[in-house]
Amino acid sequence: MKKTDSSTAILWIKRLFIYLLGLYCMAIGVVLSARSNLGVSPVGSLANVFYQIGLAEKMPDFVNLGNCTMLLYVIYILAEILILRRDFKPLMFLQLIAAVLFGQLVNLAGVMLAFLPDPANYGFQLVYIICSIPMVAVGVMCYLSPNLLPTPGDGMSIAISKKSGLSLGTSKVIFDCTMVVISAVVSLLYFHKLVGVREGTVICALFVGMVLKQMQKLWQESLLRFVERENKVVRAIQETLGGFSTDSKGRPKVIVTIGREFGAGGEEIGERLAKRLGIEFYHRKLNVMAAEQSGIPLSKVEELESHKEREIVRDFKTSAYAMTNDALSPEEELFVAQAAVIRQIAARDESCVILGRCADFVLYDDPNCFRIFVHARPHARIARIQKKFNLSYEEAKRQIENTDRARAQHYRHFTGREYGTQKYYYLGIDSGIIGIDESVEVIIEMIRRWCDVRGTHPLTIL
């Protein structure tokens, strides 16, 4: 028992350390951007204007950047109460702790960085702003990882989103723009010019989230392991399942999941396989089911499914979602809904074929899941796409490259695995060499042998 208590204490020490480290890194970023005299991020811009007014009025030392930030965060909490009313939960008052901690860490960072000279020219001002961006990004990543207390700045965007029904991205834009406008008005009324909120505010607003997304790809998984927390997508899947789970009782059924390269004929193979086995084929039907599960319009689901945007564009559009431990981006909401639907299907007493949707990952631990990856050489895939969509050679090649890249990025983002890695599948099959019909026969034979090993034959070959 003592060992368990000791392990628990160490775990919470690690979580608290990472949380405080995150807040302190954010504080350093705030101080650096404030020292630039080009403005701080929108969420703290009004506090910076108050601080600049305090300097101009030669107010006592306690009217510093950290205390102004703390006061502004208290105002945010009051605003949350007004916005949410009955939906404001008592636990949300714990944001006060985060407000005090962050405000005092800003003061500490100010003392620690007091040796830095005031920027002598515009170039050095930009250097300070540029240096502040990764510090804030690292800080946000660290403070979010233990999933302890949100800052009131995050709470405001979430409150607006919940009350208005708007997406978090839109709500954050509204909140940021409102704070910038208020800060600019206060600055103009007092200084008759912009002080404490300038182009640096815009730079921070644009780039902190993007830098954070890139850092999360590199280090978030290791950081989450260190604090022994799951990411918000996994948490959302666990909450969405609502009692549904995969069939761990080994009942006689087969769930075939098919991953595929674009143009390798995976959809055609899946359809023919399901028909031969006399079982359900889930592909586009999953879009309808996921739309119903998530509340996302079917047209939006199909748009997200196409993965048309390049990763850097998606990162920019969804950067606001990376800065919270609660709200999911539309792509994350869709993945959660699809995962829940796939798990619900797997819990039924039916065999089926599921195409794509990271189903091989979602059902990786299901004893009834037979995982396949269909691939083909580039010339075979290009020829198939040319014929299917009546495209030129170059157009077909470009479409294959873009689709494969988008699928690989999507798969890696949600699974942490490389798309098509053979060790995750029971069978990898080259449809370009043996053809569609023969691919189906090979799969059926492998499933039959797999059932021999399991000792159950739930399928009838038609």
C-alpha cells in the first residue's frame, strides 16, 4: 500500500511540475512580448495596456504586468459566470487558482528577465516577439498535458462556444478580436495612440497556435506518457462509447478491416468480399452513421472525409483547438464519432467488412478483427484511376500522390502509426499483380485459415 501511495505521490508531483513549468514558459513568453513594445497575445492585451498605463502614471510597484494579468483573468471568470449563468459549474471557480499562479509567475519571469535590455530598434523588437512565440507554445503544450486547471483565457473562448453554439475556432476569433478592440480603445483614450497592443498582438495570434501544433506532433505523445494522461481525442472516444465495447468474448464472427492505397481497388475488393461472405459492407454508410452520432452535417462529414486540405492549412485553421483540453476540432469530432460507430458495430453479433476510417487501429485489440492492407505499384494504380475517372496520366498521378499523402497524415495524426506498415495487418495484398477477383479469393482463403486457428467458422462462402 505504501508503494502505491508513493507512486501516486510521484505521479502527481510530475503532473504539477509539468503544469507549473508550462505556466512559467507561457509567462516568459508574455514578458518577452511585452518587452518588445509591439503588444502581447490578444488574451492578455488588455492587461498589458493597464500595465502601460500604470507605468505612465508612475503607480506603485504592485501595479505590474503579472498583477494586471491576474486582475484581468478574474474579470474573465466573472464574464464566464454572466455568459454561462446556470451552466457555470462550481468547479470552474478553480480557475482562480490558475489566475493567481499565472499572474505571479509572470512577475517572477519579469524579475528573472530584468537583465534583458530594452530593444534599441524595430529589428530587436521583432526578435523579442519571435522568441516569445515558441515559449508560449511550449508553455501551452506543457500546461495542457496534465489536464489540471484551465486558465480563464481558455475558459472565455469555451464559454462563448458553449453559449452561442459556434465552433471553438470561431468563438476564439470573436473573443480575440473583442479583446484587441477593447485594448485599442482604452489605449487610444489614454495615450491617443496604440500602446501595449500593436502588430505583435496580431503576430502572436496568428503563429502561436501553428507553432504549438507542430510541437505537439513532435513531443506531445512523450509528454503525455510522462504525466500518464491520455489525449483529449482518446478521452472523448471513451466518453462517447457510452457502454459500447468490442466483443472480447471471442464469439464466432469476423470483422474484416481494409486499409488501402488510393487506386489499389480497396473499395471494389471490400464490396466483392462482403458479397461473397454474405455480410454487411460499411463504407459510405459510416459517414451517415457518424453524422448522426456527432451532429455534424453529412455534407461536412464528406468534406472532412476527402482530406482535401494540406496539413499546414488544416493546422492553421484548427490551431485554436490545440490550445484547449476540452474542445475538439471538426476533424477530431468526426474521428471520435467514427470510432464510436465502429466500436458499436463491432459489439454486435454480426460479421462485416469495414473500409478505411482507421478501423484497423480502432479495433486492433478485438479478437474478431482480421486486418488487411491493399496496395499496388504506382503504374497499376495510375492506370486504374485514369480509367475510373477519365483522367490524364499526370492528373491521375497527382491525385494519387495527394490522396495518399492526406490519408497518411490523417492516419498518423490519430493513430501515431505510419500508414500501411505491414506489422499492423494480418495480410498485405498487391491487387495490381493478382487482380481484384483473385485478391478476394486470397483474402477468403486467409480468413478460412485464420478461422481454423481460432477453431470457429462463422462465415458461409457464397
